[in-house]
Amino acid sequence: MKKQKYKNENEKRGMKIRLFLHSRFYIPAFIFPLLYSCFFILSFVFFSFISKSSFAVSSISVVEISGKKIPSFSGKEISKIDVVIFKNGEWKGIPFQIDEKAYDSLIGSRNWALDQSFSRRADLSSGDGKLDEDEVILFMSKEMGEKATSFPTATEVLEVKFQDHYAYLLLDPKSFLKNDKKQIQYNPQTDSIETSGYKARFNLQHPIIQEELVIKNQATGALNILDRFKVRALLAIRNFFDFKVEEENITSRKVGYRLGPIRLIRRLAAYKSLGPIRVSPKVESDFLFYPYHIRIPTLLNNPVDGRKVLDPKTHGFAGFDFNKNFYGTKLYAEKNPTPIVMNGNMSVEEKNLNLTDVTWWGTEGTKGSMIVKVEWDPALTAQGVTCNLYYKDDAMSVNPPEAESGELIIGFQLDYSKMPAGKYSIYLNQIFPEESFSVGEIQGIIQQAIKNPSVQITKVF
């Protein structure tokens, strides 16, 4: 048989792709987990100076107390637990919630229990109504009150102290002090979330894609500043073919949710297809929405060594493509001490930004101030794999799908061709402070959002 001749390398790659679509055994076995890992990190890693700021009573932080920290409450019925404060001479209830866990057959371990289901899964985890060691009581630190000297009638009372502020956990009180104030509103029909700090809406056909963002600290009203959330990548597999990833190529659906006054747990399932063929296993991930921040935990299980199978031209990013409403806003970024103003034209300062090993960036201005922080696995940093900033400010750029032309993108990029095999934990945080901030306050605000306040718990009786 005469050997096939190709005009160029691209034609050769194209022929390999066509052969793949008609064959079930053409692709080497390692390609499938590789595509899965690349898709997973790009879609879920994004969506998580000396500070003069510290925790205060007006803090955006959420107090999270696990059952393990209060063993005398562990195993007790959740319906018999209340959280109250003493303020201005009287006892008051404050908004709180208790999130349970249960065994989830899909992941093979305990997972957050959901109240509502979007899917046909009949095995969604549900709690047993009792506080276990890995379950949590949540309330806002700024709701805490004064120290009390006399207490309500209850089987047991625990005092929670944070700085000079106090809250009290009651077990089986004689009367409950209900507070129905909700810090979070969720509309499952429109897939939109509104909290004290922000409003967000997601695409109904692609619920992994965020399409609206209104930051409540803006001074100009309720402007949506987001065109869309973008995931764009080129995966170049050595001696094989190039594979493009875009956010609309990722199949995602809502699984279920749990809504409380302090936190919304919104679970998504997603996978990646190549033509009609699914090339990655289905994964599920919880998006955690709090009043002033969004947190996305990600466990990256990378089964192959990118240094051996990926060409160095592999590249990709995930991030916010802001619309023109956001022009005039300042950008701060780690390792870049001088702020820049975004206006649709790449200035010399913007072109010279330090992009390497950058784990946070923040925007500040009248259109809205926010901070995005990635908690990068130290094991990756130790192996020379860094989290890098991705930035583009070009009003003339066209890169559909998008709602309007022009790109003002701030996000993160990763050189996946340098990533070794292994399991890595990465957390993405979007933070929306109550007010605008200076660069010197950024680290303090980040700590308020991502660090559980250090509280002292004392048994009263």
C-alpha cells in the first residue's frame, strides 16, 4: 500500500482526528484521563503587602464551628440547637445554619447533604438530623454581641468568643429565639444568586458559565460588569493532535442545592466531549456562596505527567471577561505594586505586568471592587508549577462566544505541560468587600474571607 503523503503537519493532524472519530481504538489510553484533567482544572480552578486591616465587628468573615470542636453537642439533634447573642440588655437570635454531611456513592466518601435536586439521581446524600464531627454550624462574625452574665434556660450553653464579641450555642433551650433574616437569596429557575455583597447569574444551558455580576459596593447603581466567564485552551499532545477547549464545549448541569441564611451549596456535574464521544468522566463540584464571597474547592487528580505527553505550546486560561461598564476601574495584582487603569487599550504598564506566580488580583473603583484569590497547592509550587496571571485589555479584540466585542479579561493561566502526575488541592475565592479598599488592605480582606476566625469556646454550664 502506498504511503499517504501530507502537504503539511496540520493536514497530518487533521487526518488523525478523522481516523479517531471512526475508530474506537486509535487514541492511546492515557489521552482520556489527560483530557479530563486539563478540562477539570481549567473549568473549576476558576469559576476562589503589609495589611493595615484586621478582623472587626463589621467583618465579612463567617464563623464555622465543626461538631468535632464541640463534642458535648456532637450526636445531638440539630433541631434542638440554637445560636443567640446578648446585646443592649436582651437576648436575641441571629441567622445561622447547620450543614450536614452523608455518604455520597458517586465520590465514595461523605459529602454535603443537599435539600433540593435538579437531577434524576436517586442517591443524593441526606443527613440524619444529628450533629456529626465533620458537620458545621455557620454564622456571621459581625452578628456577634456582648458578653453575658446570666443565661437562658437550656440543657447546655457554650460561649463562643471572637476578639471582644460573643455568641452563645444553646442545646435544647426552653424557648428558641428565631431570626429568619436571610443573607442569601437563590432563584433556581433563573439560576441567580443575590447576597449582601453581590448578585450573580449563570447560563441556563451551561450552568458553569457565569453571565452576570453586580457588585453591591459600587457607587454607580446596579451595573452588570460581566460579559461572560471564559475558559479557553489549546492542548497540544505530542506526536498526536491539538485539542481546543472552550467553556461552551463543556457539558454541565445542575445536580442540586442546599440554601440556608448564611451559605448556598450549588452542586454541578460536568464532562467534556470530543464530537459525539465523551472523553472525560463526569465530575461533580460544589460552588459555595457566602454573603460576601464565593469559594470553589477543587481536587485535581492528574493521572499523567504533562511534561512527558504535552507539547510546550500547550496554553490556556480561565477568567472574567468584563464588559465596557468596567472601564476606568483600577487593577491591583500580586507582585505588581503600581495599580493600572483599564480602558480598552493595552498600555506599556499593562504589557509589562509581572504575570508569573501571581495568586491574587483585585479591582477597585466606582463600578465595583472585588478580589480574586487562588489557594495554590504548595506541592505544585515546589515542583515549579505556578499559578500565573492572565490579563488582556483590548477593546478591538473579538473572541466569541461573547455578548459584546472587545476583551477585558482578568484570570489565571497554567502551563499544563509542566504539571506532574498527582493529586492536588486548589481553592478559588471571589471576594466582594462591603466597601472599596486600598492595596494595603487586600491581604486582610483575603484573610477575612478564606480563614475561619479563631474563636474560643467555653462551656458555661
